[in-house]
Amino acid sequence: MIRFNHVSKAFAKGESALLDVSFRVAKGEFVFLTGHSGAGKTTVLKLIYGEQSPTSGDVHVLGFSLPNITAREIPRLRRRLGIVFQDFRLLEDRTAEENVAFALEVTRARPESIPSRTSRVMTQVGLASKMHAFPNELSGGEQQRVAIARALVLDPPILLADEPTGNLDERATRGVFQLLRDINAGGTAVVMATHDLNLVRQTTNRTIELRRGEVVYDSAEETAPREGLA
Amino acid sequence: MIRFNHVSKAFAKGESALLDVSFRVAKGEFVFLTGHSGAGKTTVLKLIYGEQSPTSGDVHVLGFSLPNITAREIPRLRRRLGIVFQDFRLLEDRTAEENVAFALEVTRARPESIPSRTSRVMTQVGLASKMHAFPNELSGGEQQRVAIARALVLDPPILLADEPTGNLDERATRGVFQLLRDINAGGTAVVMATHDLNLVRQTTNRTIELRRGEVVYDSAEETAPREGLA
Amino acid sequence: MRLLFREAFLAFRRAPLLSTLSITTIAFSLFAVGLFGLVAINMRQALRGLETRVEIVAFILNGTPLETITLAADDISSFPEVFSVGYVNEDSALAQAQAELEEFRDAYRDLEVNPLPASLEIRLKEGSRDAESVSAVAERLESFGFIDDVRFGREWIERLDRLRNVAGLVGLVIGLAFAVVAVIIIGTTIRMTVLQRAREIAIMRLVGATNGFIRGPFLLEGAIKGLLGGLLSILLIYAGYRLFGRNTPMLSGLVFFETPQLLVGILFGVALGLGGSLVSVGRHLRNV
Amino acid sequence: MRLLFREAFLAFRRAPLLSTLSITTIAFSLFAVGLFGLVAINMRQALRGLETRVEIVAFILNGTPLETITLAADDISSFPEVFSVGYVNEDSALAQAQAELEEFRDAYRDLEVNPLPASLEIRLKEGSRDAESVSAVAERLESFGFIDDVRFGREWIERLDRLRNVAGLVGLVIGLAFAVVAVIIIGTTIRMTVLQRAREIAIMRLVGATNGFIRGPFLLEGAIKGLLGGLLSILLIYAGYRLFGRNTPMLSGLVFFETPQLLVGILFGVALGLGGSLVSVGRHLRNV
Ligand SMILES: Nc1ncnc2c1ncn2[C@@H]1O[C@H](COP(=O)(O)OP(=O)(O)OP(=O)(O)O)[C@@H](O)[C@H]1O
Ligand SMILES: Nc1ncnc2c1ncn2[C@@H]1O[C@H](COP(=O)(O)OP(=O)(O)OP(=O)(O)O)[C@@H](O)[C@H]1O
Ligand SMILES: [Mg+2]
Ligand SMILES: [Mg+2]
């Protein structure tokens, strides 16, 4: 479903966020993306949903391929991805409910189905009582859960989650994680960037670790030498 | 230094974020503020720096007293507080360095001293190499550390930190926490809202726990019954 | 479709200030253009009034028999440029002179003989009142044997011609200048709406909205603003017209736009709003 | 201070589009006001030209001795309203009439006796060319025994009076309208700058910036924009003046503003920019 092929990403100022990164994510897999702050986790996700373009190498997602993707194809790609952004990216002038519904409207879902689908996910993330609050009337953790709800509501074949539990307490974190696992059990591939190592250690899910833009560990390739790790 | 006196806070829509909260923070104390998402941690901090006003009760900070504080006094209060916001609140069109320097300019610090003070705190948070990057060129954790640097640079008598490690990996979290402890050792009172219970458990610092807007536990009043805790 | 309208109206509710500014700008620009248009229309009207006074006077030799004159007059009225031919005999010429030329009434009062000749007064059709046609007619008149002299105030007609040209030029230049400024201001205003909502647009694209989907509400919004602006401008112009017309009795008989002209104005407003939106949003979407 | 300027200029670098719009709006508004001002000035100039033609003609009874006339002329020139007195004898009156009144040249050609009387032509001083003063002088002239009749084109003078009033009124109304619109547009534009930077302002307040500290750069920014807008408008007006003056030879002798007037215009621009900023930022800071 996702394939990184010797991907590097450098920025105008000469800093490089990714260096020769290669990996594959199969249908229905659950992958943790870990690494220190600034290691390149968000950059990997941005390449998947086409917000950034690789400097070299190529990325294949759901049959689309970067950097050759056309401007027309990008919306089509994104509508098949559920994305939880690290900084939430909620529309400030819409209520929590409208933010979630908007993702459905964009994909031209049947209008009758929108209210029920929206309130179902809002309940799943524990925000049924905050449907009509605007983002600035929500606590940090509540905003994060709205962002998660918006990604879930699409029932996408791939879910990308960037630090989806950074603002959540332990209990809420466990809840969200369980939600992601349920969805994954339904066949959705999940890529979750996180530095909550507790979470990572609790599970046997595949883990890809980045360090300064390089993949230094991939549990799926345990046989390969874990270079760079002390 | 900080005193909450039967403080309640309700919002227009009738939801109440705080209910009869009372506590004191003494000079040089280090206090954790914990609680589930939406418990009211951020609201407590907003009341301290005067972004919100209590619905009933009063808050005393550094000789100022809410809700009776005048519009003129608020800047004077805030210039004596270092604040790390949960959502960072960086100026988008200034570099990391300029964001930090701005806090000094506002307090009318001597212009000659600004560059050295700025680069010192940037080094302390491990961002010496990112001085000239704009916020949107920084990773989530890097932005968070710029926000921390901006709060530290003022050498304030009180430091308020709202979830300052939510976007940081374990190592960076330890670093930032150590930094806050060093500053606390220098006499600065620190109030840190967090749900990183690992961090809380590692230390013997005072902890105030909120639940649905009520103080359900305050380690300084261990003798009092811990109502509401199972 | 319902969604499209909801989004467009949401934009008004969310940015009432910017929306008001856009509408005001469109209204103001159309108001300015319209004002000049109105002045131009009224000027043309006034010139037409002056033009009707363009006439050729052919003095008739003393003693020409009346039948000759009548026949010639018939002949002349069939010239393609000629609107009417009138005969003024010696006595009425004197009466007219005394009535029109106050300063010489005294002088004429004492006259024993009438020094004025009879004449034919020829008025021309509306399209033939320029210097060229008038000269042509005058020349043909001179070929009649009984005509002594032909007068037509050459200078006055040439001045009218020039006035007409200048008025047209000035109206065109100022109208164009205002239209250009209007388009610039509208474009910038809408570009600012777009910029103000840049974060929102960015988020929309991140959740997979197509450019068309994003553009739709903006275009509708622009068109609605243009429509409102157009209507407002007509109100303003009409108010100005009434106010001005009321307070300056000297300028009575002012005319206002006719319905088709008003419709064109409103359509122009809609086009401005739509065009401004299209350009701004298009550029923004291409650049991001 | 250095900080203040740095912040103000940063604003330009950061929002070149909005800054340009503000400057353009100010320039455009001043341009409009200035244009009407210029038209008004030139109109006044033109009216003054017409006014110099306001004269009173006093016809003299046939056979009045020249000395009487000369003495009376001296007397008349000492009237406070009178600028000059000229004597026109019978022969020059005829010559003048023949030269000026083309259509009656023929009529006069055949005259054996000169029907025209001699006259005194009296020009008035600049401040005394209104209908009232002219009538007063005319009345006093009529009291001279040898004066037959006094003519002064009452209607023409009254029309001039009315034209003067209308011109003044129209100029004032349109100028005011444009100024009001200018202030509204500038205020809204700056309000939008403020709104666009609302997040920034909120953050500044959160780190303890006082209202004065926040307001400073905005005010300076407004003043600078006003200054630039004022200069630009003068450039525009001058360009228009040259362009227009060049292409319409009929309107030669147009005058431009003088330096003090230009300075007032620029100051007005600065005031607009400053005032707009003050109001917008002030309101925003109060409301948040
Ligand atoms: N637009 C940009 N221009 C320059 N450098 C950038 C840009 N975006 C990211 N970077 C840099 O690339 C590196 C990787 O960033 P990325 O956001 O992928 O980190 P991350 O792993 O998500 O970190 P975090 O856990 O803190 O969110 C960082 O050092 C960052 O400063
Ligand atoms: N402006 C507001 N209007 C209405 N409700 C609000 C507003 N601000 C906060 N709330 C509500 O008050 C409650 C407490 O919010 P607060 O931000 O203090 O929580 P928190 O403890 O900081 O949570 P988190 O850990 O998720 O950041 C939440 O339920 C929130 O929805
Ligand atoms: Mg990241
Ligand atoms: Mg919070």
C-alpha cells in the first residue's frame, strides 16, 4: 500500500530531514514510527499524503506515485487517507461536529449519512457532549480527539496519525490506541508516529525507528544489522 | 505567590471548567497540575495569567488580584510570568530566535543583552542550530522547545508550563524537566500542567490533581481526605 | 449545490467586515463609473439641445418673387440632411432682431427703412449637424441664383464639434481609470479574503478538497457581492441624481439611466465580483 | 525607538499586499479629492476670466458736450466699485458693432446714418462683480442727466452668480463624499490589517506587551502609508493634469496646485493613515 524507495528529503536551507529511506507497509499492517524530536517522522507522513515531494527517490501510495503525482490526483489520494495532524489543523470557525462532517462533505458522502456517521465517531473518541463547541472552546486533548475523529470518519484504507496522543492523559491514550487497533483489525493500515515508548513497548506491532532522517531500526527486518544502534 | 480562593469558572454555554478551587503556591515551589483531558488544568493557568477571569472567588498572583485587575495591570503581571502555552503560540513570521528575543523586547530589556540571553536559552533547550528557522520549518517538538525557551529567557519569579513535553520524546522530556528543576532550584516557582504520569511518579514534587474542575488531590494536604479517588 | 450556497453564505456570516468592504468597494467603483456615465449622458443630452439650434440662414436677394422661393424651399427640404425649411420675410426679421438683440433695440427703433433682408432658415437632421455636413449644405444653397449670402456660424459649429470630442474623450479616460482602479481594489480585497482564509483553504486541501470544491463558494460569494454592490451603486447614483437635481433648479431636465443600462451596470458588478474571485482564488490555488 | 521603526517596516515586508492596498487606497482617495479640487480651482479661474467681462454700458444722449462727459467719467472712476471707465464715440460704436455682430454686418453696410449712440464703458473691480453691486452702480449712473440708458446684461450676471454657487456646492458635496468614502475605506483596510494580525497581537499581549507597545508600530505604519499615499496621489494628479492639459488645447491655461496646497494634501494623507490606524487598533485592543 505504501512503498518508500530510497527517499531523501532536503530543504532549501540545505538541511535534510530524510536520508535514503526505504520501507513498505502492507495492507492491514500497523506500524509505529518512532524517533527523537526532529528525526523526520512528520516528514515521512507528509511525503505519504503529498504535502511535500521527495528530493530524490520515490514514494508509492495506493497506486499514486510521488514525485510524479499531478495536482489533480492529490485530492483523490488524500480522500482515501485518514490523517491526524500533529498540530490538529481544525477549522477555527466550525464546531467540532462541523469539522468532522466537513471531511465527509469533501468526499461527497451522501448528505443523509453525514450526521449519523459524525456522531458515531464523536462518541467513539468520547466527545459526544462537545459536538457543538468551537475549537477554541475545547481543551488541548479535546481538540486532539476531534482531529482523530475527523480522520476516522472516512473509514479510509490507510490511517496516518502524527503523535495522536501527545495531549492525552493515560486513560484517553489507551482509549485512542484501542480505537486505532480496532480499526486496524477491520483491515485499515495504520501508520502512527509517536514518542510514547510506553505504548510502543506494550505491543508487538511493527516499529520503524528514525534517527536524524535515517531508518536505524525496522522490526520487520530484524535479520538485517541494526546499524547505528549502540 | 499564587493563591486561589474558592475559584469557580463557568462559560457562556453553562459548562463549568472549575468548581470551588482553592490552593496556594509558595515562593520557589514546584507544583504538578494533573488530571484527565478537559479536567481544567489549562483553565487554572489562564486564570493565573489573566486571560480568563473567575466567575466567582478570586485569584491572587504576585500582588495582583483577579477579577479586580485593571487592563493596565495585566501586561505588568504577564511580564513577570514565564508561560509555555499548550499550543505554543509562536509568532509565525519571526524566526525561533526572534520569537524568544521578542519576549525580552516587550519587557524593555537592555538591547545589548538580548542576543546573548537569547542564544543561551536556545542552547539550553537544544535548539542552537535552529535559531534562524521559522516555526513552520520546525518539527512539533522543536516548536515546543522554542516556546519553552521564550518562557525561560525572562528569568521570571513564576513559570507556568502547560503540557510542555507533549511533543517531546523521552530524552528531550527528561532534558526539559531537568531544566525546569534547575530553574526552580534558583528560586523560581514552577506550575506545570501535565498528564505524563511517569514524570510525576518519578519525583516527590507537590501534585494537585483536578477532576471535572474540582481539586480531588493535593499532596500538600495529604492529611485531608482524598475524596473522589477510588 | 445546497452545500455550495451554505458555504458561500457562511463566508458572509464569518467575515462580515471583509464582505461589507468588498460590497462597498464594488458599489463605490460602479458609483464612480456610473456618475461619470450619468454626466456623460446628460452632457450628450445638453449638447443635443444646443445642436438643435444649429441652423443655416440663407439671405434672399431683395425682390425675389415668392413663388421662386417657395419652389426652392420645397427643393431644399428634400436634401437628405435637411430637417425643416422656414421662410422669414423682411418684417419678421426686423421684429426678431429687435426682440433678440436688446442692445440694438434703441438703434433700430429710429430706423425708417428696414435694412434687413428676408431669409430661409434651414434646420438639419440630427446626424448632420457637424461642421462638414453643414458646409456641404451651405455650398449647395449658394448655387441658387436668388440667394445673396449663406450664414451658419462656422465657429460655433466647430466649437460644438470640439466640445463633443473633448467630452467624449474625458468621459472615456476617467471612466476607464475608475474601472481599472475598481478592478484592482476588488481583486485585492478578494485576494485578502483568500489570504485571511489561507489557513482554512490549506486545511481543506489537506482533507482532500479539490480546487473546484474550494473555488465554488468563493465564486458564488464574489458573484453575490458583485450583485449587491451593483444594486447599492444604483441606489447611490439615484440618490445623488435626486439630491443634485433637486438642489440645482438651473439644471432641471436631467435624465437618469434607462432600465437596460441599469441591468448592464448590475451585470458589470456581478462580473467584477466573479472575475475578482476567479483571479484571486485561482492564483492562490496555483501558488500553494 | 529603533525597535519601533523596525517593527513598522517589518509590517511592510510581511504584508506587502495589504500595505500596497492601503497606500493605493489613500492615494486614490486623495487623487479623487484632489481632482475635484483642481477642477474647482480651474473653474474659479475660468469664472474669474468671464467676470472680467462684466461691464456696464451707459448710452449718452446725442449732442452731450465732450467736457461734460470727461468730467463725469472722472467722477465715475472714483466710485469705490469701479475699476476703469472708457469712452466710446459714435463711430467706434458702429465699427465695433460691425466687427462683433457678423450677422448684421450686411444690415449695417447699407446705412447712411449711424444709428448708434456714444457710450461710457465701465469695468468693475474684482470683488464688485456680483448682481447687487452692479445694480447699485447702474442706479447711480442713471442719475447723471446726460445718460440716456444703462445696460449691464442683468441676466448674464445673475447666471454667473448662480454658476458660482452651484460650482462651489457641487465641489463641496463631491469632495466631502469622496473624503468620507476615503476614510471608510482606509479605516476598513487598516482594520483588516489588524484582524489579519489578530493572532500576532493576541500573542504579544500574552507575553506582556502593553497596548502602547502594540499600537506604536501600527501608528507609525499608518503614518508612513499615509505619507506615501499622499505623495503618490500628487504624482497621479500631476500626471492627469499634464495628460489632460496636453490633449485638450481648448483648455490651455489650466493651473495646478501651489506648494502650500500640496503640503496640506500630504498632511491630510498622513492624518488619514494615522487616524485610520488609531481607530482600528484602538477598537481592536479594547474589544479583545
Ligand atoms: N520546511 C522546513 N524547512 C527546513 N527544515 C525543516 C522543514 N520542515 C522540517 N524541517 C526540519 O526537518 C527535521 C525533521 O522534521 P520532522 O517534522 O519530520 O520531525 P519529527 O520527527 O516529526 O519531530 P517531532 O517529534 O518533534 O515532531 C527537523 O529538524 C526540522 O527542523
Ligand atoms: N471558551 C470555552 N468555552 C466553553 N468551554 C470551554 C472553554 N474553554 C474551555 N472549555 C471547557 O472547559 C473544560 C476544561 O478545559 P481545560 O482546557 O482547562 O482542560 P485541560 O485540563 O487543560 O485539558 P487538556 O489536558 O485536554 O488540555 C473542557 O471541558 C473545555 O471543553
Ligand atoms: Mg513531528
Ligand atoms: Mg490543557
